[in-house]
Amino acid sequence: MYNRQIIDPDTGEVLPEGSKGELVFTSITKEAFPLLRYRTRDICVLTRKKCSCGRTLVKMTKPMGRSDDMLIIRGVNVFPSQIETVLIEQGYAPNYQIEVDRVNNTDTLDINVEMSAEQFSDTVKDIQQKEKELVDAIKTILGITPKVHLVSPKTIARSEGKAVRVIDKRKLHD
């Protein structure tokens, strides 16, 4: 048996029933087993309200997101840092934005990459070749094929503080 709790992802404080937070499991009845507290990084809600079918077990909503920067796209764990590493290895500055969406029940991964003034070209064929090279390099690391769009210098919005790298447009919950 294990204990399920919802915690505040930033402080680790246990939240009251019905609150939205990070799901944590703790094994409490195994003999000769260390007491482990497993943080899933999934954001959801636990409730003990009686189900219409009569069950009184703890119920969990569908995950509403993640407390870390990991994305799950088509069953593959994707970290933005993996994409950033590929961009730097290919000679691009880490000015990028990841857009995740769901079309016909399939996740899509679009990556907008800002070119430097030296990389910018007026020739569409050159840009398409560079996009293909990036797609191949990212596919090698992630195992899934993204759509890469090279954009003009200074077109991706800058922000003060932490940059917004991921835009997740999927509707993962009601």
C-alpha cells in the first residue's frame, strides 16, 4: 500500500484535499523496504468524494501539466535542454521557442529557431537546407521528428527574467 498526496511543487508543503498540485507517492506498508517519497512531477487533483458508482477510493484527475520542464510528446520524454544542446552544437544561439499542440489526437512539435545576422539568408533553398539539418540532428537526439522553422534575427520575443521557451497549446484537461 502507498500513500498519495498533493504537494506544492515549489515548497513541498502538503496541500489540502481538492487542491491542485504535484502528485507524490510514499510506500508505507512494505517490510524491509526503505520509506521512499516519489515525486511524479505531474500536476493534478486528488479527491475522496464518493463516485456515482459507489466507490469511495481516492480519485485523481487527468494530469494537467508538469512541475518541471519535461514534456511528453508522442510518448517520448522531451527536455527543452536537449533541443538547446543541439542548437548550440549546430552553431545557433539559444534563442528558440517550442510549440506543442495536438492535431487529430497526435502531438505536434514545432521549434522556432532564431538565426543570427551571419546565418540569415535571402535564399529560401539555403534556409530549407539548414532547417532539414536541424530536424535530422534533433530527431537523432529525441527519436521524434519536429518541424523546425528558422526565423529572422530578433523575431523571438525577449523577456526580463526567465525566457518563455515552451508554449503548450494541448488541451490536456477539461
